[in-house]
Amino acid sequence: MHSEKKICVIGLGYIGLPTAALLANRSYDVHGVDVVQSTVDIINRGEIHIVEPELDTFVHAAVNSGKLKADLEPTEADVFIIAVPTPFHEGYVPNIDYVISATEAIASFVKEGNIVILESTSPVGTTDKVAEALASHGIDTNKVHVAHCPERVLPGHIMRELVENDRIVGGITPEATKATAEFYKTFVEGEVLETDAKTAEMAKLTENSFRDTNIAFANELSILCDKFDIDVWELIALANRHPRVNILQPGAGVGGHCIAVDPWFIVHAGGEDAKMIRTAREVNTYKTEWVIEKIKNAALKFENVNGRKAKVACMGLAFKPDIDDLRESPALYITRRLIADGLNVLAVEPNIENFKEFEIFDYQEAVEKADIISFLVAHKEFKSLDIETNLDFCGI
């Protein structure tokens, strides 16, 4: 019976904590691990340290039932899930240090028959490196099921998509694939698709590179339309009336822990053969710089006309609407650059209460005080604002 199985989740962030809470509410005994003491303490109080709809209810119920406990150290378990960050070093070189550290941390607790799952989005070959790290501790990886099952959830809808979405499972052996797939079938309503570890790794990178490429097309269109004095929003709406065209909406760039990072994993390994994927990344990175220049030019024009520095409202800091996630956020990058360049910035982020780096303004107050308003993130609070038409807007 699955309720007798113990799960150890390494990393209690945007993926690890929702996964741990979901499993605990499905009667698994879950031991969550994080390196930050305050995170552990918050979770053990039945509270959460991140913004995600419904997550607070899941965590509160899981902790109160005794099925979820957080700690700084791993413990023995039947299933180990590694859900730690995979950023990159300078020069967009993949960094799997956290994955290897997590593997080293659980090695002394892993025993024959256990399942070790890497959920962190990773460069091709990382699951094999997890197995190698375990083997270096004397673990027979033919008797332990090591597999990759990449998360593929949308922030803001994680609790629903963890259950509803199809999942891809790829083991380093056929037996590992089968055992890991059976585990996911106990709580995933979507289809559990079986493959090998490298294909599973590449599938996640491919999904995010596809998204990045399509966003780059929209962002390049917005730059061209600005040059041609065309309303990009009207253009896209008209073009999308074609039955086989579905252009995405442009933005201030691309952020988040996946789309802004994962394509570089392919580019690093693929070299000169990853031409389109590299170009899409470069277009989306350039779009953020382009937005900065648009805002700075508007501020300079205001100062020349009015004889004083403009107050610039930067509306949103998160990497996407209605969340508090700042990872690789173009909006945060833009705001930091504008402050560093001496602009008078009113930073707005309704999903964050305390921010140590600079002052966060109430969005209504910022709009009232601002001379220039730059909507960087489409948070729901901004959509009902009544904006005076004499203000300057910076289009993206």
C-alpha cells in the first residue's frame, strides 16, 4: 500500500514544496529537506515561504496531519526526489553542483530497491551523473532505480498541474523507468510516458526552447513594429485570425527558472548546431535591453521638456503575472538597471510585501505619483487601473 512508503524530497522551493505537500496529502509520509533554516521553520509551522495558489492549504493540512516534516538533513526513505536549482555559471555554462550535492547528501541513506528521481531540469546526461555519484559511494545502481522525471508545471497553477499534466519518466535502466513510472501513477491523473533518461532530459529542454523561440518571434515583431510605427497588439490580433497562425504576446523579455535558462543547456552542448535556439535566446535577452533604452529615452525627453527628473513607475518585478517569483526576471533586471543609471524609480510588485534591495510602492500610489508608467508584468491588479491620459507610457 503506497501510504506505507516514505518519501524524501530534497529542495523545498517552487517545485519541491508543492510536490512534497501533494504527496503528503495523498497519505505518503514525506520528509522534506532544505538548506535554509528559516524555510524549514516556516514549513514546520504549516506555513509557506512562496506565493502559489492553494499551496498554503496543502502545506497546512500536510503538516497538521503529521505527514509532512521539514528538516535540514535527509533521512532513509523508499523514494528520493531531488528538486534543487540548476542555474548556470558565467558564460551560460550549466551548473549541476546543487544536483550533485543533493545526491551526495542522500547517498548514505539510499538502499537496495529505492527509487532516486531527479526532477530538476538538467542538461542531457545529468541523471547518469547522479547514478555515478551514488556508485562512488558504493551503491549498486543496478539495484537502485535512478530516473529523471522533469517538472512541467505553470507557476500559479502548480497544484492542479502536478496532478493533471502528463509526465515523462526516463530511467537509466528499463527497470528504473518502470518502477518510477508506477510511483507517479499513484498521484498523476495525466498519462505517464516512459522513455530513457537522456530523452526525458532533452524533452524538457525542448519544450522550453520551443516556447522561447515562439516568444522571440513576438518580441522581434514588437521591435519592428515600433520602428514601422505599427501597433504590434493590433497586428498580432489580425495575424492570429489566420486559422494556422498563433503568435504569442510580446513582453519585456523572458524570465523564470526554465525558459530563460534551459535553452542554454542545449546551446552549450550543441555548439554551432544550435543556431535557432541560440538566436531566440539572444533576441529575448536583447528585448530587455531595448525596453531599458525606451524607458530611459522617455525619461530624458520628459526632463528636457519639464526641467526635472521624471518619476518612473516600474509596474511588476516578478518574471510572470500574479506570482512572486523573481528568478531571471527581466522586469527586476530592468528596474535594477534604471535605478543604477540614476532614474527616479517607483518599483511596484503587489505579490511581495518585504523587499530588502529597494522600496516597494503600492501600485495605486505609484500610478498617482508617476510621470512615466512602464507596465513590465501583467499582474491582475494593474488591469483595473484608471490611468490619466496625460501620462507617458512606455510600450514594449
